[in-house]
Amino acid sequence: MRHAVNTTLFFLVCAAVAVADNKPRVQRDVAYSEAGKHATSLDFYAPSTGANHPIIVWIHGGGWSTGDKAHVQLKPIAFNEKGFVLVSINYRLHPDVTYKEQAGDVAKSIRWVYDHANDFGGSPDRIFIMGHSAGAHLAALVSTDHRYLEAEGMKLSNIKGVILLDGAVYDIPKQIELARLPRMKEKYLTVFGSDLSKQQDASPITHVAKGKHIPPFLILHVTDRQDSRFQSQGLADRLKSAGTSAKVVPAEGKTHDTINRELGERGDAPTVAVFEFLEKRLAEIQP
């Protein structure tokens, strides 16, 4: 109880300073779990004033073995300007943990955001998740395999929308089968193993089914990246067949790096698609 009180007081102080300076409320390295110290911490960027702002939980990429929550580029500014809180999370990395522990970390971070949303001006009822590359895989997995959120006392319906940026392993056995580069095939086998049943369990597409209240998806992929296009369309088709809304948007002229790095730039086509999706979802979930 003492920890909860101290956390609330801390957020109130941060909010008062931000309002006085008319700057976004920013706090870094907030622990959402004791499992991994810095590896299980988050940064939040919130508008300086107001309450009940919708929240984006950002999951970085890095091939499940690298990456950091600090690499947010223009995202905090872009989302704050639109009235969103951005929460950027770290998660433990391979090979220290498996993808299962990573998905579990993501679920724990979402639980923390849900519990503390009001402390930093967010709404626990309007949480979206977004990830790039390996982060897109983890976002899709946590949003389709109910076990991860249920382990934290939450439901898939607590997530109001999912945004995926150029992921390529929504159907892992198929991706391993069709991988053109030996180093990529080796990477997938290292992370997910060679057992078919385990690869399937790690695949978001496996867990898509009717009646699970899976949230709507926006799936973006680099136009010229064949495996990402194939995987994105395959996941969207499976979601639609299960009665879940899913839209695929090709990102013309982008690379795997720039679709992430340039998100938030004015006039950027993927950014426009992201905010159109969010605005539509927010209108749909208004009470």
C-alpha cells in the first residue's frame, strides 16, 4: 500500500511540474515488474494537461534480442499532439528468456498501464498497442492468445486496437518454410525452435478464433517486402474470417527501418493511416 501511495504522489508532482512549464509529462525507467530491472521498465510521455487521454503502448523491435524503449524518434511528439499518451516499454531479451516470457512481460506492462492510467492522465478504457518487427509479433501474440493477458487478470477486450508495423512472423512455420535468407531462417529457429507445435503456439495466427473478442487490427507492411506482405495479408484474412476487423496498408517507398523511424512525421503516409485507424476506433468505443 505504501508503494502505491508513493507512486501516486510521484505522478502528481510530475504532472504539476509539467503543467507549470506547459511541457509534456515525461517519466522514464518506471518499473512495471521486478523480473528484469531496466529490462522490465517503461517510459511514458503524456500531454501536459487533461485527463482520460487514450494510450498507446509501444513495443520496440530488434529481432527479440536487441532494442530499447528509448528509441521512439518522433512518436511522443506526434501522439501527444493528437491527445494520446505514449508508453514505451522494455521487455527481457533473447536468449536470456524465450518469446513466452517476452509476451508475458508485454502483458504485465499492459496491466501496469491499466492500473496506473489515471495517474498520468490516461484512460484505462482506451488502451491500444503498437509494435514494430519483433515488437509487432509480440503485440499480435498478446492480442490473440488470451493466456498472456488472462495471467494478469485482463481480457483481450481490454485492448481497443492493435497496430503492427512490418512484422513477418505471424505464421512462423510458414515463414521458416519460405525464408529466402539462410540467416533469417537460422534466426527464427534460434528464437522459436525447430518443433512444429511450438512454432505454431508462438504464431499469432494460430490463436485467432471467433468469439474471443480479439480487438481490431491495422497491419502495415513495406510494399516491396514480400514476406511481410504475405504474412500481413495472411493474418488479416484469418482475423476477418473470425469476425475481427483487420485492415492491411502497404507502405509505399518505405524500408523496414524507415516505416518505424519516420512514423510521426507530418505527411507521412503510414502515420496518416495510423491516426485514421485510431480516430475511427475511438469514435466506435465512445459510450
